[in-house]
Amino acid sequence: MAGRDTLETFPSPHPEREFEIAIACPEFTSVCPKTGLPDFGVIRISYVPGERCIELKSLKYYLLEFRNQGIFYEAVTNRILDDLVAVCAPRKMTVTGDFAARGGITTVVTATYAV
């Protein structure tokens, strides 16, 4: 199970200013909890940092922890948002899971946090 303890942060270079950071993780994988088949997607993270920013290498390892985890799209998108908000306390953040077609159906899940 992916754990937020994998995530690291660093001090924002300009905590007094609002600026947006956009991150795309185009190789996200998890497992369908119903079928056991792999799910593929793009995770997009957009946030305005507060005092801390997300360290990207730790984010990569955090997302890799979902690779063999059975979890629904809706749950994983919200879990990523909850974990990132917990470790970096952003002013606002949006996590979008844009999942590849399975059986002719695509799914996009968007979860948002704002102070």
C-alpha cells in the first residue's frame, strides 16, 4: 500500500507569492480491484504551494507504490490528493487521473482542495 511517508518536501522558494506548479506523471499504473488487470493512466497534479513544495523524486517513488495495488480510479485520485495535501499543505491543489480506455470506456477523475 502506498504510504505518504515516502513523500518528501522542500521549502518554497517564494512562500509569500502565489505561483502554480504543474506536474504530469504519464506512466501511472495500478490494478483493477475487480479483475486484477492493470490500469494505466496519466496523473496530473496542479498546485499553489504554501510553505512547502513536493520533491519530485519522492513523488515518483510514491506513485510507483500503486503499481501492484488494487484500487478504483476514484479512490486512487482522492488518495493522492489527500496524501499530497497532508505533506505539503498547499494553498490549493487539483489532482486529475486520466485513465486509459478499458472496454471502450475512458474515465477522468478530478479531485480538488482549497484552503
